[in-house]
Amino acid sequence: MERKEASQFDQEVLDLYDDYAHGRLNRRDYIKRLGLFAAGGMTVESLLASLSPNYAWAEQVKADDPRIKTETVTYKSPEGNGEMKGLLAWPAKGKKFPAVLVIHENRGLNPYIADVVRRLAVSGFVAFAPDALTPLGGYPGNDDDGRAMQAKLDRDKMMQDFIAAAKFLDTHPLSTGKLGAVGFCFGGGVVYQLAIQIPDVIDAGVPFYGRQPELADVPKIKAPLMIQNASLDKRIMEGAGPFEAALKKNGNTFEAFVYEGTNHGFHNDTTPRYDEAAAKQAWERTIAFFKKNLAEKD
């Protein structure tokens, strides 16, 4: 299927997809409301297909790329769901690398997130993405089922699984002991929580359009942050100003970018919300930020 761009859709259609993707709208009501926009040869079925993720578009770095090595690994999460799995990737040449934990959206370790892990490895990091859906059998192969599965998990235990993943990667033999975390959507919110709950482990954080934490928790954050937000993402932008003001008042080190004319999910190259220019710029900034803040001190 040919990729459609956000500009080809009514903004309300993109907002409907966002509500559906985040569980604020069930599938029945989503389809019903999409029907109001089915016109000019565009059926509800074709709207559904064009809005849904197409993972054929999300392979910027192939799984067998000779520049990197990848492995599915297990790690222990004693305070979470026990034994967990995830994807580990690292440069083919070298022995130790700065480490980056990748936190997926609200639907498990899908192909887009796996590709992000490989992109980080190509850029010189050892990267690891835990799959929160491990207790339920892992990412099921499609986002709709993955979203339903993740909604069934105990959120406190799931958070412990991500904390355990951070500690696992921080102490991994391939890691220099400098650890960053990047997350998208739900994962962006998790990046904030990792910075709050394990401040002595996280050395840098990049939340992409993540739900901000309670302002009372800001003083617990030690790591420098690079905040990546979309101007059309009303839900996240509502909390951006107060949160950034609290960071500034507390003396936290942070950078905040808002990409004009972009939607929530603009970095995810599998849906029409993807914005190539913004995604490229945000990613270049992310890589530079991690290289600066995860470098070993002389």
C-alpha cells in the first residue's frame, strides 16, 4: 500500500486514530465515527487500512545488517513479572559501548521499535528493548492485539520490568556503564518514571511525546532530558508548559523541542502521522544528545 501523509487526512481523522490507539475510543465507535469521513471514493475499510501501521515501511536497518549484531535475550525481573525477554543490538566491531534502553509504545515490542534498536546500534550504542508483553507470550504480530494485551498487565509490575531492564543493560558486559533511555508515547512517560525512580542509573533521557510525571516528582530527576513533542498533540502539549517550568525552577538540565505541524507519533514511520523531516531532525538530535551525555569521562 502506498504511504499517505498526514496532510491527506482531515485532522479530526488523525485525532480519532490517536484516541483509538490510546484506548480512549473502542473499535466499534472508532469505525462508526470514521464513517463520517468516508467520501470521494474513500471507504471506511480503506480509511482503516491507510491509518493502521504498515511495518514494511519501518525497516531502516535490516535485521541482518553486517554493521551490527542482534540477539533476543532474557533478563530477570524479580519485583515484576519474573523472566522477561527483549531485543539486544550492538555494533559488530568493538567491545564496550554506551547503552540506550528503548521503551515501546502501549502495544509491545513491534517491528518499528525493533528497528529503532538497530538504528541505535548502527550509531554506536548497545541498545535493548524489553517486551512488556513477555508474560502474555510477547508481541502478537499486530498492534490491535498488542494494545489489548498490554492493557491487561499490572502497571506497577510492568514498571518494575522496565526498571529491571535498565539495570540489566547498565551492568551488561557490552555496556560502559553509561545508560540512556528513549521512549515513545507510553514509553516516553516511562522514561520520565525511570529518571524519577532510578536516578542513579539513568544518565540521560529522551521522551518522545510522553505523558509528563507529577510536578512534585521533578526534584527526583537527576539526568539531563531532551523532550521531543508535536505541536498538534493537544493532550501532551497541555502539560508541557507547567512541566518545563518546574524543571527550570528546580535547576534541571533539559532541552525541549516542539515540531510544528506534527502529530503525536511523528517519529513512527509506519502510519500517516509520520513526518519525515521532523523525525529525522529529532533523531539526529537524540543521537547527538546521547553521544554527549553518555560519553565516558576522562
